[in-house]
Amino acid sequence: MDIPLLDLKAQYEAIKEEIIAATLEVYQSQRFILGPKVEELERKIAAYSQVKYAIGVSSGTDALLISLMSAGIGPGDLVITSPYTFFSTAGSIARLGAIPIFVDIDHLTYNIDVDKLEKRISTLHAKQRPRLKAILPVHLFGQCANMDKITAIAKSLGILVIEDAAQAIGAEYRSFDGCLKRAGSMGNYGCFSFFPSKNLGSFGDGGMVTTNDEEAFQSLKIMRVHGAHPKYYHKMIGGNFRFDALQAAILLIKFKYLEQWTEKRRSNARLYRELFARKGIEEVELPFENEGRHIYNQFVIKIDQGRDELKGYLSNQGIGCEIYYPVPLHVQECFRYLGYHPEDCPVSIEAAAKTIALPIYPELRCEQIEYIVETIGSFYKR
Ligand SMILES: *Cc1c(COP(=O)(O)O)cnc(C)c1O
């Protein structure tokens, strides 16, 4: 049985007619950049993410970049983030001449470790302190970071929080007061990606920034069009961060199914748990689920020994799997100038060596999940 890591064709088949009709509308209108479709999607994503404002941008990476720009982060500023994430989380910081400070992750959630975060801040020199401008937590694999702690630390220091929610649309965080808060609503900025492999994926690149701050919203809107306001009068240096109407039209269709897809991902995760438990496969550590809502952009298991052998075995049996991420950012070649050693973030190094993502997409059928668990069982019985 061949099971890809992600099957976008199955999803497309189910909603093809609607998508085609929506794109034809855009062709007829001949309005391709920003415009009413983008605004409609912005309103829907803002409401869905429980924030006042959302603005469509060219990618998740640009969502991060424009947020940092709007926050006034520039050369020599310090931004704390996780080393265990997709490259652009830290890449966007560095592109602005700011300095990413990597704080290791928690071994259960793979999100930034808030105790280490506090410790790292306490070791900053007096001269560095005023340069610390923001914390950029990542809600990795679709589960929120410890936002109560992160926002409290940021508040006490008077710095910003920029959420990398690229993998976490609709994820919920259980706050200390019992409230469920959506990803992208807890920091000053929330950054989303519509890259095809995300839970809400477009037919190309796209992203969105959410905020509750009116001033931030205004500056994001101006930054998105080269800093011009009005047109041809440039208040600041922005960029072309505009979002396509065609992508917005497609996402408006897909958005109607997002909740149902998310619940399907969650029930797939439950089935994995049941089957792994029933089979008693002790070598596999299942993903830790906090209170709140994990939206399972990825279902990532951990194997103490022989991860690469398992990956090879699964691939040979036709099962798609992937390593997110094989090289933590603090040891990437391009960040060598920052002077990190592997042992500075040991949990990230360990996660990179031991984890593997299994298929979790909504269209996955029960038999397929059974086959995946069977196959992993047979790997350990050889
Ligand atoms: C996908 C992703 C991004 C970047 O989004 P793009 O739309 O691909 O630019 C940033 N951060 C994380 C954690 C991601 O998963």
C-alpha cells in the first residue's frame, strides 16, 4: 500500500468544482492583486483567529518579515526564538540585521522551553538588555507554545511577542484563566502561512498577519505596499508583500472545510494512539498533547534508537515520512557567525536525531493508519 506523507490530490478531487468556479470568477474580474477576495479572507481569518485585524501577505516568511519590520526591529536588535523550526523563523530576523538568540526547546512539546528562556534573559549583559526587542515563539507541528509564560515575560520586559503560527491555524491554548485562546491572538503579531502543506494551503505561496493593535495594523498595511501612503508617497521602506486574489479565492473555498479537516486530523491522531497502545509498541514515543487544541499539522513520533533505519523501512514499504527538522538552526552553516555549539541546545539536537513525522492528513483512511502502525510493529518484530 502506498501512502504519501500528504495527499493534496485527494483533497482537490473532493472540492474541484467549487475551486474552479471560484478561480473563474477572478479571471472574469481581472483583479489579481489584493481587492475584495483578499479582504473577505482577511475578515474570515481574523474572526477565526479571534483577533481584530488580519492582513494577507505574500508568504508565511513575509508575514514574519513584515511583522518584524512593522515592530521596528533592525540592525543589532536581539530577538529570542527557537532553533527547532523551519528556517524562515530565524532567517527573517537575520535578514533585517537583527540577531536571533536561540533558546532550546522543551523535550515534550518541541516548543521553546520557558525556563531556559527566563534563564537566557537573565544572562544578557546590561548593554544587551535594551537591544532585546521581541520573543518569537513557534507553535510547532500545530500545538501552541507556553504563551502565558511567554507573554508575561515579554510584558515584564516591555518587549513584543511575535507568534510564528505558520503550522497552527485554529490551534488553541488553554490559558491559566481557563480560556481557550487561538494561535495568533496572544502576541502582538500572529504570522500564518498558506504554503500548500499547511492545514489551510493555497495553490502557491501566501500568508497572513493577525493583530489586535490598530497602529500595528495600519503600519502593516502600508509596509505591504512598499511603505506608500498614499500611493507614490513613501512614509517608510516596505516591500512588495501583497497577496494574490486568486489564492484568496481558492482559500475562501478551502476555509469552509478547515474545521472539519482539523477535526479529522485530530481523530486520526486518536486512532494512531489507540492502535499503538493496542499493539504495545514501546519503542515509539507518541506526540505529547497539552490541554487546548493541537491541530496536527504534523504527527511526530520519537524513537530512541534506529530512527533512520525505521525511516528507510517505512519508505521501502511505501509509507511517506519526513524529518522535521534534520538540522537545528543554531548549527546551520549560515548561522555559524553567531557562535553557537551543538551542546548549546541539546534537546533540539536530540529531537533532530530521533523524531519522524507520519502521515496525518484529513483524507487518510482508517485502513491506511492501521497499515502504518502494523508496518512499524513489523519493523520492531524483525
Ligand atoms: C511554513 C513555515 C514558515 C514559512 O512559511 P512560508 O509560507 O513557506 O514562507 C515559517 N515558519 C514555520 C514554523 C513554518 O512551518
